[in-house]
Amino acid sequence: MWWVKLIVIVLLIAAVVALGKALMSLVRGQGKDGKTMRALAWRVGFSVAVFLFILLSMMMGWIEPHGVNPAASPDAPMEQSAE
């Protein structure tokens, strides 16, 4: 489903923006005001939201996981070693 990918991409972009805001507040010397920590907390929150949304999407059947290493799947043919 295309909208699941869109939500994940938007959340990842929001996490990168929050990380950029934390960097800018750190460079400007506003770290003592707590702006850096707040921006980093938002980044962690967005990252957790992405992870939980992906898990929810898998449980609801909106997305289907696939193997990262297709050679390790039981249906893949066995590789022969060169001797």
C-alpha cells in the first residue's frame, strides 16, 4: 500500500529535520536552554513511531516482510562449493 510508505517516509524526514534542529541549536549555543535535548527527544520519538508503525503495518497485513538474504530462504537452490 502506497500510503504506508508515504507515512514512513514523512516520519523519517521529520526525524532528520529534528536532528538538524538539534544540531543548529547546539552550534548556536542554545544547548543550555534545553532546545537541543527537546529536538533530540522529538527525533527519538519519530524514530520509535516509525518502528511501531512498521510493526503495526506488518500485523495488520498492510505490508509483508521479505527475506533480506534470498539465498538463505528454504526455497532457494543450494549453492555448490568450488573445489
